[in-house]
Amino acid sequence: MATSQRSGLNFDPDKGTLDGSPVDHLPDHIRLLDIQLPNGGAPQRADWSPDGKRLAFLDAPIGDLWEYDLATGASRNLTTTSALHGGVLRAHHLTNGDIVMCAVAERSADDPEGDRFRGELWVLQRPLGTRAPVRLGESCWEGVAVSKQSGSTRIAWNQSTIDFTKMPDVITEALVGKSKILTGRIVYRNGRPEITDRTVALDKRDVSLVTPAVEAQDFRSLPDGDADPDDELIFSAYFHKGGQVMGVNLDTGAIKDYAPTSLLFDEAEGTDPAGRYTMVERDFAIALSPGMVDIWRLSLDGSGTFERMTTFNHYKGFGANNPVVSPDGTQMAFGLKVEGGAEGEGDGILLMDLSR
């Protein structure tokens, strides 16, 4: 996926019209976290701890995993002493405080850029930063979904043959390649994590025969009366009608499109723990590839209603990405996107007060 806007139809007349940086013009309910990292590291891809007191984040698209204490402002590296020399691609807290990672053990000398699509699942156990991560024996592609329901250790991950860094191969892979979402549960045997109940929850062809790829985002509870709190998996269907926010019922397999009338690029990101909405990366345009995206809130009540949360891409060369909602639903952490970097890359983490 490209990092700059391709030719297409733009429906936001204010996009790219302002000079300067959105960070210099923040409203009162948004603040930039003062996170200083060595060696030119850039905070990105935040994830909330279960108690809402800390953020885990990366210092590069494939980098070290860090932790930021919201009360003290202190940061510490959680993976610098581990045997994981390749780098972390994604990191998400389980409700028990352990962290599930999609990471690479070693970087490829021949194709380092393509490493972002060659991850494996690992678990970093508490006390964080003191133990070597445990390999789970599953490949992972792009993001990982982790249940936020108390006591649940259910996760979802993606497996795909599509590498968006490879042109023109990506076009062929989009048509005939594989892309599926799996679910499982993390269990601990003699203190060591492993995956059980491995199940294919969704194949891209369950959406349509021409859907290029699917990516898991978050679990959601539904009032269905059963004891399992992880009833629905919110996922993104890339380039399906532009890019769709969808859900698959994990009991019935039924698929729901939560923005059926939208032809824009919509990518699900952080879902409200109460299941009322999901935050979406959205480019208010119809184009072959997404441009500088902003963050919108999409209601999950079936109405398809969007509410714009940021206007960062009104500034030339900027956008906002990777939103995640705090466990109590009162705050959103998200990334500052600067044009020119890799897709999904950030250059700082901000907090938005959602109670205002």
C-alpha cells in the first residue's frame, strides 16, 4: 500500500491546504506525549495496558518494543536484552498483562522491507522486559487481535501470501493469493504459553471472490446469552469496495458490513471496549491506494454513521493513524503520520480525551 495519495476523487476540499504541523495547532482535548527515544527512534503503534496506566509502543515499523508510564512519563525498552534480534511488528496486551507480538527473529539480508509480512507470533511474559519471548509456532501477517474481556486469552491473527512491497506481484497475489484469519487461545503449560483451539475464522473469499486481503482488528461482545464474551471479530477487508470495516460472528460465521454504502478507504483499528464503535483510518477519497488518512469513529449499531475525530491531513504531508481506545473508553491513543514513511509508520503518539 502506498504512502501518498494516488490520483482519484477527493471529497475533502480542505485536505492538504494548510502549512505547518497539526501538532502546533492541537485542540485542548488532544496532547502529544513527550517520549524521547535514542538513535532516532519514533514512537508508534501504541497499545494500552489492561489497567490503562501504560502504553506499549514500537520505536520503528520493525523495531524494539517499549513501555511508557502515563503517570511518570518514563519509558523503558522491553526487548533490548531479548534474543529477538529481528524486531517487533505488532504488540498487544493480553488481559493478564503478558504481551502477544508479531515479530521477526532475524532480518532478511536480501529483502528487509518484505520482513513486515514475514512475522511469527511470540509471547512476552511478565515481568515484562525480564524474560525471553516465547515463540508460538504460527506465522503472522500484519495485525493481531487480542480479547479485552476479563479472563479471556483469545487472539486472532492473519496469514497471507500478499506482500504489498512487491510490484507487480502484489496484483497477482491480490487476485489468486491466500488470505485468512485464524483464532486461538493462549494457554500456559508449566508456565510456558502456547496456542490451543486453533480455528480458521474467515477466508478472504468468504467476503467476496475478488477481495484481495483481510486483517483481524478487535474482538467484540454481543448480547447473545452465551458464556463466551468474544462473539464477533471486527476485521478490515482491504480494497473491497474501497476498503471495508466488517465483522464476522464467531458462532455462526455470518459476515456484516458496517459501512455498506461507503466506497472510501476505511480500515478498522481500535474498537471501543464496550463494543459501541470502532475507530477507523479513513481517506475521504476514492483512489487506488489510500493517501494521508485521518481518524473517524464508526458506529457499530448498523447505521453506518461516521464521525470525524481528527483533521490532521488538512496539513500538507500529515495524517493521523493507528487509534486505540483505553480500557475505560475515556481516551484514545493514536499516531502522528508524516508523509514519506512506510505504510502505518508513525512519528509520535498523541492522546485524545474522548469524554469531552
